[in-house]
Amino acid sequence: MLLNPEELFLQLSFFMNSSQASPKRLEVISEAYQSTTKLIVRSFSTELAEFSTGFWT
């Protein structure tokens, strides 16, 4: 699974600059991005492990 971090942060900046950004909305966005960041790290770790395994065998 490949995720593009640049797209995610562009969307975040759009929401942060939105005139309709209420504190509750920002909280929900923040939680969503924390989850997304965890997915990116997990995906990268998996890809790195697969690369390392393939490299050494």
C-alpha cells in the first residue's frame, strides 16, 4: 500500500485554512491525520522489512 504524504498534508493545510474550521472539526481532522501517520509508518516499516529480507537472502 503506497500512500502519498504530500497529498495528505496539502489536504490538511486546506482544512486548517478553511473559514469553517471549528475546534471540533479540527480535532476530528487531527485524529484522522494521526491515524494516517500511523498507517504511513506501518507501511514503510513493512516495505523496509521486505526489502531487507530480499536483500540478504
